[in-house]
Amino acid sequence: VEGELFRCWLYGRENECDPRVRPSGVILGVEEFGITLEVEEYLGGLCDLTGEVGRYAVQRGTARDVDGVRMCLEANCGIQEGLEMIGRLPAAIYKKMDQ
């Protein structure tokens, strides 16, 4: 789940973006995977995605790409806010959020 979320965030749904220029920023919904996912699997993938986006932000920062780093921050903040809006999350998700 994490890998597909990150691939789409970088390249877009149809691989239309070049992440060296700017990632797509698209975050797939649970229904867009083409397979049945448990809610916990999807939410766990979102939490793991924030780590990948953070590593990408470090790469963009090394390249002095302020806009790229800002986009990463916005993506991770959006994911966190979305998870917080859900309210009560499965216990395994709270553990991932604390990492």
C-alpha cells in the first residue's frame, strides 16, 4: 500500500509527472487500489507514506528546492490532519503515528 501511495504521489495516477521537476501530490483513495483493502491497511499505508515523503523532502532540501520541501510538508500535514479528523483510530495506527 505504501509503495503504491508513494508512486502515485510522485508520478501521478497515470505516471504523468516528473518528480525531478515537481511530484504530482496525488494521494490515492482506498477505492483506487483495484484490490480490497482493510481500513487498517490503508491507514497504515498513509502513515508509512509520510516517512517516504519526509525522505523525499530531504532530497529536495539538499537540492535547495524550497517549493519541493514545502509541498512535502503540506502533504504530511494534510495526512496528519485527515487522520486526526477521523477520530478514533485502530491501535496499530496510533503506534505508527507516534513513530
